[in-house]
Amino acid sequence: MLEMMIGPVQVVLLVLGIVEAAKRFGVNGKASEALALGIGVVLFGVASAIEAGLIPDAAVMYIIIAARAIAGALAATGYYDLGKKILRQAAVSIAGVPRVMRK
């Protein structure tokens, strides 16, 4: 289920990246959870419909282009910050590892 793809783009990474980007614009708390649920339902639904052949091939090409464009934009913004946060938490949670990721 988590390996759902839109073209070469993994849907779960799109959802995470979009929500993290929205947080930088002030979307927090329950609003960010609602955003994740909404985007997840839509994107997993689109990926499932593509996989089942319910969307015409001409439309699928545009959906893949959009997913790639979003992933590219997030790679330059959201994933960088998300990666720093994950690495910082990992460094803190592993005993004996110095906290090199502090701000």
C-alpha cells in the first residue's frame, strides 16, 4: 500500500513533502493532520485509479508530469528540512552518538 506510485514518484513521499512545506507556511496541529489525510486520500486514489486503468492514458501523462514537478519542487525545499529533522532525531535517540545536528 505504501509503495503506491504516480509514475516514478512515491505517493507517501509526496504527502509528507507537501505537509512539511505547508507547515512552513503556518499550517500546524490538526490542520496539518487534516491536510495530510486529504492529500493522502486524493493522491492514493489517483494512484489506484491509474493502476486499475480507470484514467485515460492522455490524462495519466499530465498527472505524472504534475507529480514529477511537485516532487522536484519539494526536493529543493521540504525534503531538505525533513531530512535534517529526521537525522537530528536519530542522532538524539541513539545512545552514545554525539548530537552533531543541533542548531
